[in-house]
Amino acid sequence: TTSKLSEENKKIAELAPNTEDSNGEYINTNTGVRINDDHNSLKAGERGATLMEDFIFREKMTHFDHERIPERVVHARGSGAHGVFKVYESQEKYTKAGFLTDTSRETPVFVRFSTVAGSRGSTDLARDVRGFAVKFYTEEGIFDLVGNNMPVFFIQDAVKFPDLVHAVKPEPHNEIPQAASAHDTFWDFISLMPESTHMIMWLMSDRAIPRSYRMMEGFGVHTFRFVNANEESCFVKFHWKPLLGVHSVAWDEAQKISGKDPDFHRRDLWEAIESGNYPEWELGVQIVPEADEHKFDFDLLDSTKIIPEELVPVQRIGKMTLNRNPDNFFAETEQVAFHIGHVVPGIDFTNDPLLQGRLFSYTDTQLIRLGGPNFQEIPINRPIIPVHNNQRDGYMRQTINRGRTSYSPNSLGGNYPVQSTVAEGGFRSYTEKIDARKIRERSRSFFDHFTQAALFYNSQSTPEKQHIVDALRFELGKVDTIAIRQRMIGILTQVDRDLAAQVAYGLGLEVPAEPEKPINKGVPADPTHDYEPLPPQ
Ligand code: HEM
């Protein structure tokens, strides 16, 4: 049964002291005082006003008044599950990460799937990207693989993320539309950002309306680094391959399901796990030797590009099984805090400017979303190994650190952690050689926005291509500003002229005889784009 399996999981065991079963107990206050009547407030006389003195009423109501926390600024709607990960064969050639080298380990995981744009109560079936965030509770600390169900992203530089999200979220004056990309602000932004074209092809494809969370691929998107015990590094892209295969619904089905059961994906995941039908994914890696960094005609640091599997095959190195539903949605799924900066020895970052910006954003937002600097002490966020450092105090501190000192170096002794040195092991950033000038311009190696968009479109079967055409007609058909529709047709001509022609026909527009700006690798396709290409080197 589910509970038997979960007993073997170190994280579940670690959570146990925080769980609470009130069944059959007497009701009492938060200070432990037994309550003798939970149905009536204290009044001045049988029909009189409620008394300020009623501390039992006030405590209950005050707690209720504070039950909500801000929803995530993106990925607000999600569903979580516990599980385990096991590596098939030691990956020590590439990485020293214990959970990827020790084949005897079953590493506990907590996964949260999500939509991106909608609010907490929005439908599961929106046309949207899906988040696929995995927290590995490893023996060397927490590793978070905070991915999506699409392998690329809208933008190349994190500085554009607030603009992207402002464009995709409901419009600020009337908060319409909820959880849909079918509106002027979204397509206005997209049509002015040619770098988003590859992602738009994925977003308009069947990938954006999954049949089930259990039937989605996952991707780390960025190129990461593996580092082995000899401090040798290689590049790595992470993939999750669902053992149930990849399946989608048709748009017409999605709209009907949204009306009848907006919890469709949440319910599907919950019921599959409750009935012992545990969903499974294999972890895949694409490995690129450091020496091959510049071998491709795209930049490994550009998150709008994939590494085609024909060039670098995906090796399946382990399996994740989700085998236990959370006990409490708020305590676990809502309070979980993923962060791309949670890495363990053996895994490191690259200079992808999107990845680099995310390293700042997650902790920053969680400081407000989860109420201060101690959110790592919330049960679902704690590592399975004890935490020893000199960080202290702050709102809602749970740990009672003993001893007189909390600094290092330290000659007074007492209860303080020893200073970590390189000799003692621990995380050591990869010593990548840097010799460069500080600049703000985008790298020229990021300027080809259309080759892979066309690659994706052309990889689709005839019905799948038709779905992309239909999606673009539907979404752009909701855009009021004709100039935006026309600008999108211009972008589409750079992907595929037939695609552009079909969408234009559906919208009653003309296709420009020639693309307004011919495809010109190395130059942004639209003059309104807010950066200038560097002069030729
Ligand atoms: C959630 C920022 C790009 C995947 C979030 C959150 C923020 C954020 C602030 C809310 C976190 C919270 O409240 O706990 C950013 C920024 C990005 C970016 C600034 C780019 C500059 C991406 C990309 C991916 C991604 C490229 C996928 C590879 C996710 C996922 C979640 C999330 C899966 C939900 C995590 C959960 O389930 O709690 N992001 N994000 N994000 N982001 Fe990003």
C-alpha cells in the first residue's frame, strides 16, 4: 500500500513528527486550554452583543483571517506528490553527486506540477506551459530540478521576465483574461520579441494541453554543469521521460473539460496515486564535453534552443516513482519552495543569462511569499540531514540553537559548527576561467531566432501542424489590435510560409509577399526590438 512504501522514505519519516491526527481528541485553543462550547460566542445576555473578552472566539477568528498567503507570482496553480528516485548505474564519470553515483540509494523526492499563468483557482486545462519541479532530498542536501514540460523558454535574458509575465497575465485594468494567452498584451509582446518564436511553436502545439501530468515530459531547459570527483566538468541538459508516454487532449476537449472539471489534472494525479497506479519517469541526460562547447550552430547558453537529440542522444540514467499523496495541500504543496540555486556537490551552473537571473528570483520571492528568512525550516522544505550554521533569528524561527556563540572564527568554543575548508569537502563552485569585459549587450551567438522554430514545426505530423494552425487562429482571433495580428503573420513567415498563409487566411489577413525583414542570422528580426546587434567582430 502507499503507506508501506512511504515508511521506507527518509523524508516521510522526517515529516512524521510534524503530522497531527486530531481524531477523537477534545478541542482546545492554541495555548492548550480545553474549550467547552465551539458553537456559541460569549455574549452579554441571551440576546446580547458579543463580548470583547471572548478570547476563544478572537483566537479562532484571527487565525482564520490570516489563513491565506500570497499565491506564487507565476505557477500559482499546482499539484504535488511524494516519491523516490533511483539511479540505474553510477554516473561518477560525469558527476560526484551521491544520488547519481550510489545505485543502492533511494532518494526521496517531492514533485510539484503546475500551470504558469493562471491564478490558484484557475483551470488545469489552460493552453499553457506546465511546471515540472522536483525536489531531491539527497544525503548531501537538497537538489531542486525546477523545470517545465517544454525544453525551451520565451526569453533569453532574465531581465525580460517581468515584462513577459506582465504581458501574459490578465490585463491590469480589468483582470481579463484569466489563464489564457489569447489577448492583445501577450501577442503584442511576443510579436515584438522574435526570440520567443521557438517557444511559441511549442505553446501553440499539443504539448500545451497535456492529457495528464503523468503523461508529460519534463526539461531542465538550461544547460547545467556536472562536475566529477576530479573536478572535471561537462555540460548537461536534464530530461524527464514519462513511462506512460506523451499524450495530449485536443483543444475542443480541453475547453469542455475546463468547464466540467477544472481539477482534471489534479484529480487524475491524486487518484492514480491513491489507487497504486504510481506514475514513473526516467531521468535523461544529454552530455556535452567541455571541449565541444562551441561545436554547435547555436549557443549552449541560450535557453531558446534545444540540443537536437540527433546530435546528442538522451541517456536514461534513473527512474522516479511518485507513490504517495501529500497529507495536507497547504503544508506541503503550497509551502514548498523550489529554487534553481539549490544544488549539491557534483551539479553546477552555467552562464546562461536566464539561469543566472533565476538564481536571484526564487529566494527573493519566497522571502515574502513564505513570510521571512526561516522558510527553509518549514517541514516540506527541510533537508533530510541536519542543518548546522551560524544563521540565527528572524521571523518564525523554529530551531532553538544552544550555546553562547554564533560566529566564526571562534576561540571561545561552545556549541558552534566548525568552519568548513576545502580539505573538509563540501560544495565548491566549478573554477571556470573568466576573462572578459563587463557588457550589457546580448551575445551575437543568441541571434538566430527562427531555425529551431522551423525545426520544431517541421517535426510535427500533418494533424499536429493543423493543431498549431488552429491554435494560432483561435488565439490571434481574440486579439483586437489588427496590427498585432499582422506583425505575428510577419513572424510566422520566418518560420514557415505555408503556416503563415494558413493562419493569415483564417484571420482574413494578407501574407506579405516576402518577409518584411529577410531572415538574417545574427540580426534581430524586428527593428522595434529593444537591443542593437553588436558590430561584427
Ligand atoms: C516558479 C521566476 C523561468 C520553472 C517561479 C516563481 C518565480 C519564478 C518568482 C515563483 C516561486 C515561488 O513563489 O516559490 C522565474 C524567473 C525566470 C523563470 C525570474 C526567468 C528569468 C523559469 C524557467 C522555468 C521555470 C525557464 C523552467 C525551466 C518554474 C517552475 C515554478 C516556477 C516549475 C514553480 C515551482 C513550484 O512548483 O513551486 N519562477 N522563473 N521558471 N518557475 Fe520560474
